[in-house]
Amino acid sequence: MGEAWIAEKSPFIIASGILGLLMLIFLYLPIINTVIASPDRMISALMRPETRDAIFMSFYAALLATLITFAFGIPLAYILARFSFPGKSIIDASIDLPILIPHDAAGIALLLLFGPKAPLGRLLSGMGISFIDTLFGVVLAMTFVSAPFMIRSAEDAFKAVNPQMENVARSLGASRFRAFMHVTFPLAFRGILTGCLLTWARAISEFGAVIILANIPKTAPVYLYEVFINEGLTAAIPVTSLLIIMAVLIFMAVKAIATRPLKPVY
Amino acid sequence: MEVKVENLSKRWENFSLCDVNLRIKDGEYFIILGPTGAGKTLLLELIAGFHKPDSGRILIDGVDVTDLPPERRGIGYVPQDYMLFPHMTVYENVEFGLRMRAMPKNERERIVTEILEFMGLTHLRDRLPMTLSGGEMQKTAIARALVLRPKLLLLDEPLSALDANTQRLMRDELKRLHEELKVTVIHVTHNQVEAYVLADRLAVMRNGRIIQVGNPEEVFRRPKDTFIARFVGFENLFNARIIESRNGIAEFDLGGVRIEAVTDRTGECIVGIRPDDIIVSRQPLRSSMRNTLKGRISDFIDMGSLISLIVNVKSVTFVALITKRSFLEMGLKRGLDVYLSFKASAVHII
């Protein structure tokens, strides 16, 4: 049983425990060390409008990226989870590609397609949508690198709902859409919410792709990088701490929502 | 509601349903019986409308519904493992179909209350499925399917997930439902007892094909081939040769053991005797039974209230089924000589 693992006195279990502990220390120590390094200066950093604007921009643009991914990624995840079609295995295997490629490379790839010299970029620019140094650019970069988290989480969540549930709902008079809305979506909701959370968190932390497309408006990682380059490590610490604390708070809040019992969605 | 399945075929993953033809009469309790992988569930799901057949038609009350989606077929469906919506209470599960019909709330309340009472589920109305027993889940799934008053109810292995006691109770419950609601039922199972007890008629399936249709008496007493015979409980199946045939009674040789059967057949054949048609005694019986064989108990299998006796008669092994009480009263044990008696009419010739 879990609670008695140390009592087992198995060398394998003890070694696993020690190695695991080292891993945890490695993960937590830099974060804790940063947060406790400058608690007093965090307030003064927060008082600077540039800091507040950058944090707000990160959260706001990440929220937009999450909503866009939700609107397009959830249908894709459902199709991947439920249906077979030619090329499905290729799509399924390549969904994670944006996570795997270096993010500055992702930024360059986006620039090649949506930049002012590219046909698509020119077309959209003519419609008033430019991606260079605009909020559109920030959201585009964030969406590209974080969408796979939502798609993968939602796909797994949909797969975990037995398709027979939808069949039963349909035998009871529900159309495919209503069966999805009343049965599949509520049952997959937790997985989808986790996907939203991961997408949002990943988008907030994106630096490489964002800076290639849009140096302004400044997101928190870009602002932090500039503070670090222009003012040095000491000036960067309070901003770093603020970002960490805010991320942890929001993460905990969404997790709390995600673990609540579900009621039917009507 | 009458259901007609005409030349229905469907390829599904590595499996094929081949040219299935069936006619289920209005108000009939029809069972589709077959081993796992026979295609029973696929056939049921085609009737429900969850898949499109590759060829063939499905007619309900004479109307071709082959291209209709399930939500427009008006069929009640209870899948294997019930598939209750886990995020809804018993009440909300049963109410679901009425909600989909956009029925007013007070009307829904009245109908759901009525059906919960009919199914004996009133005390469970606010419970979530995960807190229910197998029998309660099954009743809820049936109540949910019946709430729209379908004329046709499809049941996919409805009793397979229940313990033996609850299975017996739910068999009676299904019988009561069918009698009281006069609904046509198509029930898929691999369980012979279920089929024998519940079916007005049944179809036996194997490898995607229907291989025999008839009432339980016909299928269980006169199976068409050795596969069906074995599946419906003919544990004694022997290759035999007819030695003599006179006045409709034939004498067979089963490799040194001679038995008599009612048949006009000649030549080589297979004979089958159900283990429950064999009477076991310590002394030869004076009775009208034309077959009495002396053998030795080589083994027995304790099945709870029943004992399966394995008896060697010369080189031929018979299986006989007796109650545990008879087994104990006769003091039977391995190595003991016993007499096996059965009627000539209990011998089925394939």
C-alpha cells in the first residue's frame, strides 16, 4: 500500500524514493529560491506600470489563444477521438509537432506565412489584421505553440467516454450535437478543462515564438528578458517572482474548479 | 411493432455480418442467441441505427428505416453494461429522453415518477449510477429506455453483468415487463437459460450468420447441427451407425454401445442426448424408457445445486445431470457402477 512504501525496506523502493526526492528538489528549489529572494521588492516591481501591463498582456493574450484553440481544437479532438478517416494516423502523430520544434523556429515559420511579405500575410494585412508587433501576432504565436496541449487532452478525454453513451442518448431522441452537448462534453469536461489550463499556462510562458513576431505589445516573458538584459539579474528577480506566484495561484484556482463534482449541462 | 431484416450484410473491422434475414412479430419476445463474436450485438446495433448496413434493409412496421438515424427510429435500447449517464441521477437518466423531446417540466415529472414507480426505483431517484447495484442499474437503464413508450425494445446482454440470484429476479422482471407493456423485445444473449426461459422464438447466430430460428422447444430439442446442439447443452454427442430400423424405432451403435431412438434415418449420423434427459440409478429401472445402460462413474463436477456425472459405458463417455440431493441420497462416488436410462424420444439425430 502507498502509505507503507518506506516500511518495505526494499533497496529498489528506497533508491526510487531518494532519486524522486532529488528530482523534486531540482524542480522546486529554483522556484522557491526566486520567490523568497526579494519579497519586499516584488511590491515595488508590481507598482511599475510596465510590469503590470506586461503581466496583463500575457494573461489576456493567453486567454485569447486558449479561446481560439478551444473553438477549433475541441471539434478536431472529437473527430480524432471518434472517427476513422484516411490520414488520421499521420494527423494524430503530428499534432504535437508545434511542441517539439524550437519555439524561435516556430516564430520564424509563422513569420514566413503571416509576415508582410507572405501572400497570406499581405491578404490579412489588407483586411486590417497585421501580425507584426501587434496583439494578433502575440496571440498567433501563443496559439501555435500551445494548441497541442488542448487538442491532446480533449482527445484523451473524449476517448475515455464510451461511444455507447452517445448511442444511448441518440436512441432517446438526441441528435448527434445534443448527444455531444448533454453527454460527451460534460463527461469529458475535466479533461478539456485541464487542456485549457495547460494551453493557457503554456501560452503565458511563451517567449521564443512571440519575440520573433511581436516585440510589442510586451508580454511578461519578453518584458522580463528586457529587464534582465538592460537592468541586470537583481532587477529581474522581483518580476520573475511575481510571474511565478501568479501562475501558481491561477493554476491552483483552476485545479480546484476542475475537481468539483459535475452536474448535467442543459 | 413488427421488425423485418432483409438480406442484411455489414463488414465491421475484421468481422462480417452475412445476409441476415429475420422477421420478428409484433409483441414477440425474440432472442438472438450465440457465442461471443457471433455478430449478435452488431445486428442489434444495425437495427438500432448506430451503423449503416453495406447492403440489405430493415423494415419496422413495413416502413424502411435503413437510412433513418437512431433518434428517429423510436426504439428503446439497453446496451451491455447499461451505459447510464454517470453525471446524472437516476431521475435525470430516466428523464433524458423526455427532455430531448422538449416536453414541459410538469409532464416530464409525472411520466418519470410513474415509470420509476412501475420499475420499483422511486427510492433511488436522487442517487447517482455509481452508487447503484447491478440490478438497480439494469432497472434504471430499462426505465430510461421505456420512458418514451417505444414499441420495440432492444436489449444487449442485459443480464450478463449480474450475479446468479439477481439474474433470476431480473429474468422474471423482463417477463413481467413484456407481458404488461406488450412491447416487442429483441434480446441478445449467449446464455441458453435466458433464451429458454424468456423467448417466444429465438435465432441462433454463428460467425455473422443466422443458423436456426424457432421456438425454444424446437431449438433446444431439435438443433439443426452439432454446433447448435453443443451450444444449447447437448453434452452427449456421438458418431453413430444405424444397425436396424423398425416401426420408426432405430437401433444405433455408438462404438460398442447400443441405444434406441425414434427416427426413420438410416446410415451414419450423429446422435445427441441432453444430460438432463438421463436418469441415473443404482439399480436397473423397470420403466417405459427404451434405453438403460450400465456404466461406471469416472468423475463428477460439483456445480452447486447440480452435479454433472461423467459415466463410462464401455468405451463411451456419457454426461448426466442430477441434483446434489440425489447424488448424496444415492451415495454416488467415483468408481461406482450406475445405470443410465433415457427415452428413445430423448435421442436427437443430427
